[in-house]
Amino acid sequence: MSAPLRGRALICGSVAYDTIMVFEDQFRRHILPDKIHILNVSFLVPQLRREFGGCAGNIAYNLALLGDPGYPMATVGSDFAPYREWMGRCGVPGDYLRTVESEFTAQCFITTDQDHNQITAFHPGAMQHSHANTVGDARDIALGIVAPDGRDGMLQHAAQFAAAGIPYIFDPGQGVPMFDGEDLRRFIAQSRWVAMNDYEWELTQQRTGWTAAQVLEHAEALVVTRGAQGSLIHTREGTIDIPVVKVAQVVDPTGCGDAYRAGLIHGLLHGLDWLQTGRIASLLGAIKIESRGTQNHRFTMQQFRQRLAAVR
């Protein structure tokens, strides 16, 4: 790992509302396979909650818990006021959030049944205008991350980081299907670090034709998270196996990947080695999974250090 990076982290990605509903039955009892062609169903959802989410929002929230300067760069809608107030209470800066008055903030509507099956609808809203933001508008940036966002915004922000000589993490997430092999190879070649889950990495390999060794010809590290199997950090010096951290209870995995990315950024900002960085990232993911929603977990740095000391 290199020396500490002095400055702020710029987090280019989505900021969104997550509306989560619970259907207290099974979808399969109401969706008839032989009637799919005339599907017209309605689900009563007595339980509903609205959470603050989006990749940039989640990563910045976790960085704030660690005391690091993480600045989300995103486009938000005319309905963003409650989220902005929440960010202020949590110590997440809103300097580089652009409001698009004609749009709603990106929103995800998720209905879950008793079998944990989900029906999801996503409205991108203001996120479609993410290309209106420019990396050059931010100051004192030590490193960046290109997380899931509008397609044009991701392409432009990656190119802008590269042109400015700012090292960044390429974290395409669920946005991988938007890009062909040429796009993905360009992202990787411009980045210094790459982070994906195992499914995203498999799809990236198929589209680029690149192996981990070929990625490392361009990037310094390839981080692949594997859910309950932990994560692998591929570097030019070798591969580091990071185990999962034991949790008290698995409550909600949503947002664990974003928490893990915040751990990576923390390690890079502070010049930590990859083993220590991976353990911090894994612990953040574990703490998140013990809470419902993506921004409801809390801890003090003393609590975090004590739990980290027990991670081996």
C-alpha cells in the first residue's frame, strides 16, 4: 500500500430513496403461470418503510462514521429536502449535489414476500442527469470512486478523474450490463483500483475477455467480494483472502457492498496495507448487515476498534 492520500474522497454515484414494502403472503399463490400474458395483480402491503440510499449516499454515510471526508457527487430531484436534512445530521457534506427541479430523486420500490422473493421497480429520475456534474468542480480531492450512476455520468467522471490525475476506484455494481467490453476495458485502464462482487466480475470477464492478471496490468488491485465466502483482493504481489466477520444476526444485506467500499476508501486514505484494509471493509459490511436499511447502523470509533481487534 502506498503512503496516505491527503485530501477528500469524491464519491460519484447515485443518491436514492428506497421504498420497501412487505407482502405478508407468497407471490406464487397470486401469480398464475398460465395467466402471465394477462397479468393484473394487486398486493396488500401493511408494512412500508422509506429508507435513504443510493451507492454514493451509502458510501459517504459509512465514511462519516469512520471520520473520513467523503463527498458524494450526484444529481437529486425536487423532493430531496428530507434526505438533505438527514445527511446534515449524519455529517455527510452536500457540496457537490446538484438539484434537477424537473425530476424526482432516483427511487427504488421493492416489494418482498414471505419467501424473500422480490419485485422491484426503479425510477432513475434525476440520476439520468449525472453527467451534468463535473469532477473538476470539486476541490482538494485525493481519490475518487465511480459507483453505479447514470451511464453517461459514469463514463464522463471516469475520464475526468483520469485527465486530472486523480486515482479512482472503478465500482460498476449493477451498472455492468450498461457497458460493452470496450467500455469496461477503458474504465479499468483509467482506474487505479477495481471493486466488484463475484457475479459482476464474472460478467466483466465475459465482456472484456480479461483475466485477473490482465486487469492487474492496468490497475493496482482487483477486489472481488463473495458474500458469505468473504472477499479476495488480487494484487500484483499476490492474492489476499479476506474472511467474513462473524455477525450477531443477519438482518438485511442491502448496502453491505457500499459499506465494504467505504472501508476500502478508508484504507487508501490512511495508507493501510491491503490485509488491514480488507478487514476494515469486511467489518463494516458485517456491522451493516446487522441493521435494517442502508444507513441505520451506528458505532463509535472505540467500539469499531475493539471489534476490529478481534478480527483475524
